Amino acid sequence: MAMIALKAGGRFKSAVSEVQVMVIKAPPGEHRVQCGGVDMLGANAPAPEPAAIDSADSGETLIGKRYVNADESLELLCTKGGKGSLTLGGAALEIKQAKQLPSSD
């Protein structure tokens, strides 16, 4: 179980697919971020032995989308999409919804 300190600007890649993310906002402390049920690696980490995607986390991560946890204390920007759902400490991350702009009546 790899716990990592997340900070804005940090880049991570999936160990099971092509997914790459950049940290936009992060809560303090160390956290476990996964893609496809497998811990994510630092962007410069050597490629590990290929691992299988956990069927429970086999969704798709979409390029250009921002992913957040329930209280939006963590925000990740997907810079390269692929197979595998993103999770933080076992809880699935959701695509951040666009904020409604006030109408200009």
C-alpha cells in the first residue's frame, strides 16, 4: 500500500494503463491514489511489471476531465486518458461538474 504526499503540480501515471494525471488541488497528508485498483506511480518512475486492472475499477478515465473526491479537497486533471477508474483511499473519484454561471437577464 503506497501512501504518497500529493501537492499541486505533481504528476502521476497508472501502472495498469496509459492514464496520466496532474494534481490541481490536494488535501494535506499522505494518501493512496489508484487507477484500475493499482497504486499510481510518480511520472518519472520506471515502468513496472504489467498488472491487471481490477474488474471493480475497470471504468474509463477521460482526458481533459477533472476528477474530485466527495468534498472536493482533491482535484486531479487527466492529461492522458485510458482504462481504469481513479480512486482515493478506496473511494471512487467523480468527474467535476461545471459550475452554473449566473444568468445575465
